Amino acid sequence: MGPSRIVVWAGLASGAILVAALDASCTTFDGLSASATDASATDASGLPDVAEAGDAGPDLPGFIPLQDAVKVCANALKCPNLAQSVIYSIDVPLDRANFSSCVSWLAGPLPPNRLVSPNIITELTCVSLATSCAEADACMFHEIISPGDPRCAGTDGGSCQQDGGEAVNCADGYVDHCRDAVFEPGTICAIANDSTANCVKAKTCSPDTCKGSVLEYCDKPTGLYFTQDCNMFGLACGVDVDSGTHDCELDGSIPTCNTLGVSCSGTTAEVCDGYYLSPYDCKALGGTCDSTGFARCKRPTDQCAPSDVGINDCAGGNVSLCVGGRKIDFACSSVAMTCVPGTAQISGHCE
């Protein structure tokens, strides 16, 4: 197996990060299909009625419902570290400049063959309910922190805090939440021989194995035993055909990368979290990958794009959105917010 994902994260957390977005049909949970949004409201055409704020919006379900996506993106725009934490934790890139692009990535249609852990929905829902940046950031199991974070008072190395529930790494600027559902029950914080704090299943190694979508592996440099849910990254747990080792894989190979963000590769939108390359198969949606602006899945039936003129405009308290190729006039008041007109740096949005 390659280097520990935890080690790679540590090296990236302190660097500048460009967070992009893409439009993302049924969400697959360990081989089962489930809708993350309520697409039951339809108009006379049989498509969702998008005239009313709070309706399903896109004709295919995404990660979370439209209203929750609006609240997540509102937090992403005001919380400087949240978008970084989201892409590291769940391989969902959020656009902090284009509100519609951000919302479309969360509530727009997902490819039906995309593997998705239920923990992704849990973490995004948590962010949608957060009333402060501290609450929102802590929803992600891998939280990026700023210099001067109070958890770093008196230390610049790794430390275990909250009775072993938090692995705090001040020098590298991140905290892992060991009690997050993405980790197996009983996961604890441990200090490795390189002085980093880690969330581990055990302080001694056992053989590498897969338990469903969960990878359990020994990180030989540190001597610690880690677990991670491969479905968090759109991957399966299996054996790499080249090395014969257990890892998160795609078609028998470990898809790795080192350039954070999202890009097009043929008809696939690929998200790189700095270690794993996470695929979104646009062809499975009947479309292709469009690299114009922020890479996204684009379908022939799309009626708009997040970058179109007239999208992200405020009118009468509503913000015009393009979600999954459908134009929606969303009432910010439905989520107890107001519409804030755009500037040169950021689009119009609910706040």
C-alpha cells in the first residue's frame, strides 16, 4: 500500500487550496440505490415543479435536498476553511465564488453508479444545521484549522484532546475527529513516532483487510492500524491487482493524484483530494464532462449552466439558481435568509 492518507493530508493542509465545483441520479450505498432528495413534487410535464422554493429542483436526486444544499453553501461562503474540509473529507468540491455552482454540486444529479457512503449525507446535513463556522467545520471528520486555533495553544505539534476524541495537528493545520461515524467504533487518538496525532483502530498492526467498504490497514512507518470507509471517496475496498495489497480501489487499481481540485478526463469528472482520485461518471448521466469554468457533468437536456448571465441574481428576495441544468427561483426566506447581491469576488447568494 502507498503512504498513509493521513500523512498525505498533513502535507497538504498548510498549502493554498483552489476549491472548484461540478454538477453532479441515484445515490448508491454499498450497492443499493437510494434517493437523497425528495423528487415527488412534479408539474404537469412530469418533471419536478421548480417554481416554488423548497421543491426538489433537479429531476434526479443528489447528495442532499435543495434547501439543505443552500444552507451548506451559505456556510461555505462565510467559513474560510469549510470548503477545504469538505473536499478532504468527502471528495465534494465546493465553489466559494459561484453560489449556484456550489448548490448544484450538492443537490444536482449524481451518476447512478457513484458509490456514496451514508456518512457523507450525515456530514453534509450536519453542516446545513450549523449556526457557526466552528460547528460547521467540526461536522467534517477531517477539519482544516487556521493559525491561532485555540486547540493549538501551547503546542505546535500533534496532540490528543477531548479524551482521545480529537487528533489535533497544529503544525500541519488540521484536526481529525476520531468519534466521527466514518471511523469504526472504538477509534482513538494516538501519537505516532513522527509526532503526528492520528485516529486509529489500534496502536499495533494487524493484517490488512476489507470489511465491506471499510479498509483496515497497517501503516508500517508509524506502526498504527487505521480504518477508512472507501465509499467516502467514491471508491470500493479491494485488492490492487498490481501490488496485491488492500486499498480503496477502482476497477482493481488504486486511483491516486496530487493536484487538489476537479477536472475532466474524457466523459468523467475527476475530483482529487490530494491522495485519491474520485470519479463522477458523466456518461452514466447521459452526458459528458464540461471543463468550461468549473468542471462539471453536462447533459444535452440542460436548460442552463451556473455561469450563465442571469444566474445568481437577486430579485424580490429570491436568488436565481441553475441546479442540475434546471433554472430555479429560490426564496432565501424559506431558509430564514435574505438574498445578497453579488460582487466582483462572489456571486449573489442567500445569507
